[in-house]
Amino acid sequence: MKPKVLVTREIFDEVLELLRQHFEVSDNQGDAVWGPEDLAQRLADKDGVMTSIVDRIDAALLDRAPRLKVVANIAVGYNNIDVAECTRRGILVTNTPGVLDEATADFTWALILGAARRLTEAEAYLRGGQWKRWELKQLLGADVHGATLGIIGMGRIGQAVARRALGFDMQVLYWNRHRVAPEVERRCNATFVSKEELLARSDFVTLHCPYTPETHHLIGASELRKMKRTAILINAARGGVVDDAALVAALRDGTIAAAGLDVYENEPNLHPEFLRLKNVVLAPHIASATHSTRLNMAKKAALNLVAALTRGDPPDLVNPEAKRRG
């Protein structure tokens, strides 16, 4: 008898077919919105689940899923999952690192350039019929070439962003929990500095760290005040790394010049004041949203699920200590 698995959101047909070769699959190809009660009912008899970042996997849910052995998240981040609780119960948790680095780095640059050159503001101006003539001082933005880029979080995505900065002849500063290897610094032409120095010197500050209790509101009112008034903040990491209320106030008051955001606290219910500000580029959490990247993410999650339930050894295991408790 095949193990039973649940896929909580719509996925690519070829990935669903891969899963059906190994499991009895309950899918959600209609992409219905399931609340906690719906999800709990569907998980009651499942051995595995493929989740998205909007699915909250916590103790209350796990109490109602006694057969669950693996949670395969279609994301690099997994702050939607209570990993400690899964570990205590011997439930394996996996993620999808590596496959979205380049797409996310590309989109980070879309936010950098869009915010620097006031692109969304300019498009609204044009679409609104306000453009009547060319003017010398019309919609003046900030130079990117030759500027200083500060990267907070120098993992795979941060490094990919830094490599792209070489083409813009930028000075790259970075701050990380641990200094990266000298060869990485040379390849990225990046200099390790304190967070305070990075905030004070950078023309652009871009965030590429996971969301954890330690990084909650890593950028708040105090940090924003340390930045240049001409600086631009970019967040394509996770909502909660930035105090959105503090950022709204800083953008409104001119503490910093602009921002480019792909993620938010309490998304999709972003702070309503963002919509009233002209000096912020907003995107709906799509940094990894290219066809090939999202397909590869789903495939990676599926292969993790297969490996976990057939061999007990998925390649992208977040909590290896859970194997000792299973």
C-alpha cells in the first residue's frame, strides 16, 4: 500500500505525476484557500505533506496528524513550520535551497533599479496622462553605477547579488553572522564591515538573511536613522526582518529616500500606508517567480518527499536530529 501524501497548493502537472508514481496523492490543483481546520482534516491520515510558505505547521496541527513523517516545504525559508516541534515528534522537515538563488538575485536588481530610477512612480505618471512634455528635472532618480551597495546576509543569494554589482562598478560592503571565506570576498569584490558601518556608508542596503527570532525587526527605526537620507532599502528576504511600520514612517518623513520590497510583515496583508507612498516599489513576493525556478523548487520538494518516505534520508533535511527520534 502506497504512503498517503497531501499537496496543499496547486503545483506543476509533471511534479504531481512524479509524486503519484510513489504515493497516493491528495492534491489541490484548484488552488483553494484552506484554513487551519481544512488543513488539519486533510492531514489526519497522511504520511507526508508538501507545503507552501503560507501553510502554518504548528503543534496544534501536528496533534491532529498522528501519521505525519515529513513536511516538504516549497521554499528556502521555513519560518512557517515549527521545526522544533516537528523534531520533537520525529517529523522530518525539508526545504529547497540552491534552485532559486539566481532568480532572486535578478529580482533584487529589478527592485534596486526600479527604486533608484523611480520606475513605478514614472509609470503611474505616464499611465495617468500627466506626461505632457519633457523636462530637465523630471522624475530625477539616483545613480546606481559607482554607488556603494551594502548586503546584509552573505549567503548564496547575497553573493549572487554582489557578483552582479561588479557590472555596475559598485563598492560592495557586507555584514554577516560570520565572515565569508577570503576567496568568496575576492570573487564578489566585497568588504566585511560592521552592521553600523554598512548602514552609514551604503547608498543601497539589501537584505538576504533568513527570518528567525534573532533577525526579527533587524531593520527598525534605529537602523533606518543610521542610513543616509539618500539611501534606498531593498527587502527580498522575508517579511518581519524589517519593521514595516518603522519603514513607512521613515519613507514618509524622508529618513531614507526610497525602498523596494517583495516581502512584508503579515503578508499578503501589507501595511496599508505603503500603498499611499510614491517612494516605494512594491511586488507581491515574486522574487523566485520564473517558470523554471518555481518548477525546479516544486521538483526539489517532491524529491525530498520521495526520499524521506522511501529511504528516510532526504537531501535537503533541515532537522537531521529528527531522524534519531523517528
